[in-house]
Amino acid sequence: MQKHCRIFLTTCLLTPLLACQSPPKPENIVAAQLQQSALTSNLAYELVESLTVEVGPRLAGSNKDLVAVHWAENKLNQLGFDKVYKEAVQVPVWSRGSAKAELISPYPQPIVITALGGSIATPTQGITAPIVRFDSLATLELAPADSIKGKIVFIDDVTKRYITGKGYSETVGGRSKGAVAASKKGAVAIVIRSIGTDHDRMAHTGMMRYQDGITKIPAAAMSNPDADQINLMLKRDPNVVLTLTMSPQSQGDSTSYNVIAEVTGSSKPEEIVLIGAHLDSWDEGTGAIDDGAGVAIVTAAAKLIQQLPNKPARTIRVVLYAAEEVGIIGAKAYAKAHKHELAKHYIAAESDFGAGSIYQIDYRVNEANLGALHQLSAVMTNNGLILGSNTASGGPDVSILPAQGVPVASLKQDGRDYFDYHHTPNDTLDKIDPAALQQNVAAYVQFAYLMAQSDVELRPIATTQ
Amino acid sequence: MQKHCRIFLTTCLLTPLLACQSPPKPENIVAAQLQQSALTSNLAYELVESLTVEVGPRLAGSNKDLVAVHWAENKLNQLGFDKVYKEAVQVPVWSRGSAKAELISPYPQPIVITALGGSIATPTQGITAPIVRFDSLATLELAPADSIKGKIVFIDDVTKRYITGKGYSETVGGRSKGAVAASKKGAVAIVIRSIGTDHDRMAHTGMMRYQDGITKIPAAAMSNPDADQINLMLKRDPNVVLTLTMSPQSQGDSTSYNVIAEVTGSSKPEEIVLIGAHLDSWDEGTGAIDDGAGVAIVTAAAKLIQQLPNKPARTIRVVLYAAEEVGIIGAKAYAKAHKHELAKHYIAAESDFGAGSIYQIDYRVNEANLGALHQLSAVMTNNGLILGSNTASGGPDVSILPAQGVPVASLKQDGRDYFDYHHTPNDTLDKIDPAALQQNVAAYVQFAYLMAQSDVELRPIATTQ
């Protein structure tokens, strides 16, 4: 006991961040060391630099997507993980082609647009029609069809800036469901205000969906300044006519891969702590914040655990998902391929929200044990996190796992500038703050380590409100 | 005397901003009133909104350039100036066509470029060659030709951010003179880092020049993130190969116009206070900050003087120059057409630096009388200006007048964000702060009024250092 106290006092002096009311738990000492290692490591930045420079844009199903898979396998092998493997995923192939739009009347001038992912092309000569404007998807859905028939629908929903990024969720329905809603009422095309918080003359792409039995119409987004411009024209003349010319193409399916690496658990190797990100990106930027950052964060975090002299109990599994942008296709394939072992997934979390600092961790676990889990996670507050709610989604690819009973966590990043760059040509390396990236790695490595050592029973998970 | 003191005291109480050491001069009372009118007027914002929405891009020599001339004549007539007229100017016609660039090796990916104004096209199949990088135009000029022959020159000069915008002057030589310097040493094309302070994935266009007897080569600019990207590739592999495909075209000359409005002076109508801006713009934005703002500022300022019950002594002449962007062609035509009356130009100033607040006024006048001029201008300090040096250029179009003996002033704007947007698609209305625009109008109306009333002899002007 005396000896224990001496060790305890020494540890307190050496690690002043740890509370000294009770002897620090061994996992907290390791977690604190991992935090320091993460905050002084350049590995994540080197990874995202390598991915964006040596691969760059990597649209699911494109040639560059396979270059990215090859890059990921090589990197994970070079980093010396216990296991590296890939799993085939069938993904749709869509190519952007060109997209142009020109206001014809009342004041002729070009506007900046981009095709939404999955859109069909216009005829070669384009589509020329008057614009009909709606505040939101909801107002479009309520509008009478005769005001829409033969027109180009313009959904003019402004994305608001929040730390949580919830402005995106509030408006993205117009992007994903707008074409179907517009087509049902006879529209010939749809061009939405970009789902983005910036004032750059860049349009934000992103996936849209068609529906069987509803005529497919071309779908695009215009930049925020162009949406402002059209509003100023509509104030002067309600008859604003646009010509839209786009040549995207769907080209069947192709094979991509989920790329996976593992740090094998020391005593419960069959139990899995999954930390994920997605490897694919949109094609107009270099996929730095979406989701090169996530790839770098979870890989660098796992590498720090791989380097530990004593591996944690559970296996850390890094999953670099295929084809997130085009419909979380890699995630669905993973859930199917690993159905037999989902019961062994202790918890899962995904980094897919850029490189802003993490300010909060939410869980979705057994409500009765949230307190115990918070006690275990308390050391993470030294890295700037607060312990949040029990309503986590886990991130896009991971969000389908709770339906299978898998507990998840959301390490919530400051998203105030994420939707300035998201899904635009502006998603490039210079948008990443290296210090914030290190803070992310620190959070993920602590999370992964603590979860891999945890004695808290996380199941059954809380039902959603 | 008693009566005078009573009036003086009353004025002091009513206008607390004026110094009360001596009775305020009548022109200072009017100047203070004009400031208040300017700071509460929306006219300038309405003008720049109208120009950018109803005309938009207006490249010199294009159809839209003539739409802009028509717009300007109409607006100036509607505003009720004493005189409105236009003067023909022959301008070169150049159309941008398309511009694409693709890194071929070592890491294939597209980069974002734009053709520089005046550039020739590449062959249809493009030009494919290795890149050779230089820090600046100066290092290119010093380099041995055998390192350049057959290559694409990349001038990688970073534009620094200053309130004065001097980062632009430090780097713009690479844009204007780079093609000649590169071609002299056998380069097949030149692609410079954009002359711009932003991190947007947008390239900054702007004029370049060829030289008789030197082979013309295609010239383009790449965005700052793309320049960073190429540097990261060059660190990995010195052999970076680019394919450049551009289709700009020069199409001879066409007629444009300087559009001019006047407030006739009450007692010295033949003497002129010139306040100018340029009506043309580059073609990729809507020409809001360059130079819709200037057009709006000087027009709104002159309108406030037009409305005065007692017009000032000299004539205020608003000159909206043609074809500034493509070589201050309207300015040269003005200087030629008005040669006979340049001796009657009391002073000239141009607003062509966006819509940032004015923080300083510089003059270029008779050095012996600068003190007297500063005394006259002291009221402008109430609008946030400091009284600066005697080394003004007057603004691009006005800068050729001092060689003819004409005094000039520079109302220096805060240019810290100007080169974020300058000459890009991002030059749109949303980049203008309405309050800063009003402050500009206040400065210009005070300047124009005080100069039109001034008794200070401004000639002969100071020689430059």
C-alpha cells in the first residue's frame, strides 16, 4: 500500500493534468500518454497530404478510386498494422461531364453550377425554361403543379452556419429529394441553391436520387452568389429564363473496396472497436476535408495504438469505407459481409466531418451504463472534449450499425467552416489546420484505446427519441 | 463681430464634430452635411446592384460592354446630371474560350486555371510539357535558357496581404511580362501562381503582354491551392508534366465608350475636378468590386453635389472609363481627346480598388501648398481618413495625367481582402459591405466638393522621388 502511494504521488507530479483525488487508473495514464503522442505527431497531416497530392480526387467507381484503394493498402502495410485487407464492393459509376447554365432573360449572363451526383444529362442543346422559385423542398411539395409544369425548379433554401453543421441537415432534402418532387409536378429540371455556408462562386455537388416511376430530370446546384443574383432578378422581373446544359453519364457498376487494417486485441481479439472514415471523395476537390482528414485521423490514431508495448484487450479495426458519397455503399457492404460478427462490435465511430477540433463526444449505448462510460471517458476532457448525450449517430457509414444493435459514438467536430468547402473544388489541403488535426487524432486514439480496454457493458443500446 | 460669434457658437453646438477654435468655414459646413447625406444614402449600393444584376460581366469590346455603356448613359441621365455624354474608344476584342489543365505525371489530376487576358490559344490537342518552376519573374529572367527550352514555365510568386495592396504590385510583373521572359528562353507556355491573396480554388485572370519579335506562347494562371499542390508534387518528383488546353481568341477591334457626366461649376465651370472609375470588367465575375463599386461611389458622390442648392465653383466631371482592364485604353483616349483642357483639370482621382473603407488621402500637388491643401481637407478626417503623403498616383486610369501636369489624389482604401476576389468569378455583389461603400461616397463627395471650391494653387505638381 505504501509503495502504491509513492507511485501514485510520483505519477501525480509527472502528469499534472490528471486529478489526484484518487490513484489514476492505468488506462488513464496510457490515454494521457497517447494524447501527448498524438499532439506531437505529424503522421495524420502527412497521410492527408499524401492522399490529396498522390491520389487527389477519387470518385467512387472511377480509375482514381482504385488508385486510392492501392494507396490505402500500401500505406496501411507500410505502417505495420497487424492485419491489412480489402473487401470488394460493387459501386455505381457516374461521370460528371460538363455543366453550364446561362440566364437568357431578363439579363443575360452565365451562372456557376455543378451537376448533382447521379443526375442525368440534358439534351445536347440544353434545356431552356423559366425558373420557378421555392423557399424550400417543403414549399415545393405543397405547390400546385400548374405553377411548375414545364419550368426549371429553383429551391432557394439558405444553409445556416452552426458548430454542429445542422444547417446542412435542414436543407439537404432539397438536394436529395428535390428532383423527384419537382418532376412529379411536371418540372423539366431542377437547380437548387448550393447546400453550403460560403459566399464563394462555387457550386456544391452531392448525391441526388430518382424514384422508380417518376420521370428523371436533370439536377444541378448553383453557387450562393448566383442564387442571390437570381433573387435580385426575380425582384425586377418574375420571368427569369435559364438555359441548362449538362452531360453527366451513369455507366453501370464497377468494383471498389473497403480497405481495412487491424491492431489485434491482446485478450479479446474477437471483439472489435471500429474507427472508420471513407476513402472515396467527390471529384471536384482533392478530398482533403471530405474525407482525407478522416482517413488520416483514424489511421494515425490506430498507428499510435499499434506502437504501444502492451496492446489493449480488444481489436482496433480501421475501416476505410468505399463509396460513401454515392450512398454509403461500402458501409452497407461491410454490414452485410460482417453480419456474423456485428454482435462482437463493442462500439463504432466514424470521422467524416472535416478537420475542425472535436468539442464533444456523444454515445449511443445502454442508458443505464452511460454514467460508467462517462467516468471511463473523463480523461478525454483534458483534450477539450465535453461528455455529451446518449443520442449519437456515429457518422454516415457507421449510422446503419445501431439498427443491428451496435453501440456507436460521435466525436463531434467544430463544423462552422465545413460547409464552406464541402463538395466543392475548394476541398483542398490548405483548408486543414494541422493543430486541429492533431487534436482529432488525440481524441480518436484515446477513444479507441479506452473502448478497447473498457469493462462497461454497452448493450442493449438506447432507443432513439 | 458679436453677431458672427453668436452664429459661430450656434454652429459649434449644432455640429460638434467641427473644431471650435476658429469659426467653421462655410465649405466645411457643407462638407459635413455632405458626409451625413452620403452615410445615409443607399444610392451607391443601388447602383452597383443594378450594374452587376442588370449588366453583369462586361469585358471591354464584348456585347455586354455596350450594354454597360447603355446602362451608364441611362443611369446618369436619370440621375439628372447637368451634362451626360459619351466618347468613342477603339478597344481590342478578346474572348476567353475554355481553359483546362491536367497534371499528367507523376500524379494525374486536374488543376484549376484561367487564361490570362490577351493570351493566344494552345493547339486543339493542348500543349504537354514538363513544368519548370521559378520563385519570381526576376529568377526566371536570370535562369539559363537550357533549363527552360521546351518546358512550361511556372512562376510561383506568392501575393502577400497588405492594407495597401502592395503585394499585387510586387508580383504582377510575372503576369504581365512572364510570357515574354519565358518565350525568350524557349518555353512553350507559362502558367503562373495566381496574383491573389486567397486560398480559393479559383484562378485570377488579368492582362498579359506580348512583344514584337518574341514568339507568342499561351499564358494562364492557376489557383493558389493548385500552386501549393504542384509544389508538393515537385518535392516528390522533379518531373511534373502538365497538359494545357486553351482556346482564347483575339478578334480585332471594336468601339466602346468613355461615359461622362458633369455637375456644371457655378463660377469656374471650365475648371474640372475629375472623379473617375472604370465601367468595363473582367468576364468571370460580375464586376462588383472591380469596378462596379468605383462606378457607384463616384456617381453617388457627384449626385449629392448635383442636388446642392448652391453648386461649387468648379465643374465636377464623372468619367466612367472604357477598357481599363485591357490596358487603360479609355484613359489614354480621354487624355488625347481632352488634351486641350488638361491644363484646366484642377485635380483628378479614381476609385478602382473595391469597396473597402478609405483610410488615407494622398495628393500629388505643388509641394509648397500641401499644407494649405491639408488644412482644406482637414474636415475629411471626421470620416476616418488621415492626411497622407504627396506621392499619389491617382488610380490606374488617372495615373497618366500627372505626366501632363494634372494634380491627382489617391483616396486609399483598405485593400486587405481586395486581392482575394480580384479578377475571379468571386467578384460579386455579396463581397461589398454597404456601410463601407457609404464611407467611400462620403470621402469622394467631400473631396470633390472641397476641390471644386478650393483656392489653393495645386500646380506645378511635385516630381516623383
